Amino acid sequence: MSKQAKAALGRGLGALITMEDLNTGGSSSINEIELAQIVVNPNQPRKEFDEETLEELTASIRSHGLVQPITVRETSNNQYQIISGERRYRASLRAGLETVPAYIKKASDENMAEMALIENLQREDLNAIEIALAFQVLIEQHNLTQEKLSERIGKKRTTIANFLRLLKLPAEIQLGLKNKKIDMGHAKLLLSLDDASTQLMVYEQIIEYCFSVRKTEEIIRALNEESSDLNEETQLEKAKPKKEAKKIPSEYNILSEHLSNFFGSKIGFSINSDNGSGKITIPFTSTEDLERIIQLFDSTQ
């Protein structure tokens, strides 16, 4: 990336769309274009628009007109596609305008996707899942490596990798992140868990008890440590002389799963299949966590 391109990052879309890397050009004057001639960009990374703020913008446009021009590219004779300003375009339609002021730029499909993504990133309009999906589209459609994409949009490769990892989470958790039920910190911690069922279990506890990121980190650390201890015990058991395995009834496994879900913690459960004796262990990570467990006991009385 050239020094000019790097300097452009952070100064807004006006600086970005003149970058040499994007090979854009076009008129510097404002053109009045009919709304009927304008279509949206299908690769726009922002998929949802807040209804309340859209109505506020519509009311403003009805009173004062569209103050800030949108930016488009010409796709055919008398046909234009939005580069930036889709929210303003939608509000103008609602306000009943027939024309809007617009800058006309020249841009390829690849440039369009990059500019739409960068413009939204700089305005922080996208949620984490929309950003991850936009990164994935750019990589797949234009055969880019994470390193190349990093150079193109001015984001660290590790940042891009972290967002892409979010797409490996179960759909329910992705939806929760998209709807801001959890934040990026929670999601990163959930990725450290080995399997989807455990991720979902902890996610549900985060929602139900409004766990902070720090609290979630404590719980996941305890789960991972317990899992590590169990793995060590398994290795020791494998090293012992083989004995005839005795099958534990499936209802005990079901009971263990129910208890884990109820207490929001990985319950230790063991039983002697010969005489039926055994023990149940409820781990806790702090005094506050112990108080939470005690409250659960109290609620069952």
C-alpha cells in the first residue's frame, strides 16, 4: 500500500475513494439524480437499518431536504449503483423526494465492496457478524489472503482473523452477537471452548445472569481447567492395566447434563456401578459464584 493510501485511512470516505490502490475517478461536482435511476449495492455489508433513526432522518429530509450527497457509480446509461449513503437513499424515498444530490465515481466491483466496507467500518455502523461476513465475501470473491485484505483496508491481519473466527460459533450465538445480547469480548471467550454444546450452555448462562466479560472468563477458565484435569485422569486410566468396562446407565449421563445446565457449571458426577454409591461435585470460581449457586438452591425450596 502506498504512503498516500495509508495516510488516507482514518480521514473518511472522501479520502479513501481517491486512493491509487482503488483506481477511482469521476466528477468532483454534485449531480442531481432521479431516485428511480438509483439501485442499491448488493454487496453492501450493512444489512440492517435501525427503524427509529431511519424515521428521524426521513423527517429531517422532509423539512430540510437531503443535505449530504450520496456517492454512486454509473453502471449503464442512466442507471446508478450506490457506493455510500444507502440510509440517506432509503430515507429520501420515504420522504417522497424524486431526485437527490450525488457524486458520481468510477469503481470496479472489487473497489465497490472495499469502499462500502471501509465507509461503514469508519462510521462504526456494522455489527461484528456483518463485519466478519464482509471480510469473508471480499476474501472469497476476490481470491485474497488475510494478509492481502489487511493491506487493502488498513486493518491488522489478526483483527481480520478474529472476526472470521466468529463465523465458527453456533448460529444462535452469532445471532446474539448481532443483536448485541453479548459483545465481542464474550464471543472471543466462547471460542476458547472445545465444543458447540458447551459454548451454547455458557452463552445461555451469560444471557440469563447478565455475566460480564470478566465473570465469563472466570467460568470458562474453570471449565477448561476441569476439562484438562479430566483429560489427565483419562490418560492415567489408559496407562493402568485394562479391566473389563462396566457400562453406566444412560440416565446418569442425562442427570449430569441437567445438573450442569441448572447450575451453569460443569458438574462432576461419578458412580460405583457395583453398589450404586457415588458423588456429585459442584465447582465454583469465586465467592460471588458460590452465592449464585446457593441462590439456585434457595429458589427450589
